[in-house]
Amino acid sequence: QVQLVESGGGLVQPGGSLQLSCVMSGSRVGIYTMAWYRQAPGKQREFVAVIISSGMTKYADSVKGRFTISRDYAKNTVYLQMNSLKPEDTAVYYCNAEGYWGQGTQVTVSS
């Protein structure tokens, strides 16, 4: 059974940085397309970033140039490095592995 556990969320000021982690158990991150999504209050869940098995990445236009998705095979973990954070980045961030979802981690960007 694949399980995903996110961590690293918190409260940060505008312009700050956070790194989210998603640890997989029950399988290997290297064989899945791994993605991050987010859901702000009152809004639908939206795509943020994806990394496929070849290592190719893709980002939502709203985070391009500020966020970086990466994968550590040894730690079986996927990361989302978030820089230059804006208040509109406030959301619950979810890790996804082809249909499997984590429980989410809250990111709040506020002064």
C-alpha cells in the first residue's frame, strides 16, 4: 500500500521560502509520476508541479521560476522548494503519486 506523508508547511512572510517534503512508503518515488497540488480556501485543488520518471519537470505558470520540484531516490522523498512566496500561495499543499494522495500540509504566507 502506497502512503504519502507531507511535511514542511508553516507560516512565512511574503518573499520568504519553505521546503515541503513528501515521503513515500510502500513503493519507490522513482517509478511514479510525482506531483504537488494545492487547495486554497473556497477554491478547487490546482496543479502546482510535476516530475516524471525521466526527471523532466513542469510547473503551473503561477509558480514558474519560484518553485522547484525534485526527487531524492535514497530518501524516497519528493521535495517542493518554494521561494519568493506570495500571499496567494497560501493553501494546503498535497503530494500526489498517480492517484495516491497525502494528507496535506498547510502553507500560510502572511505578514
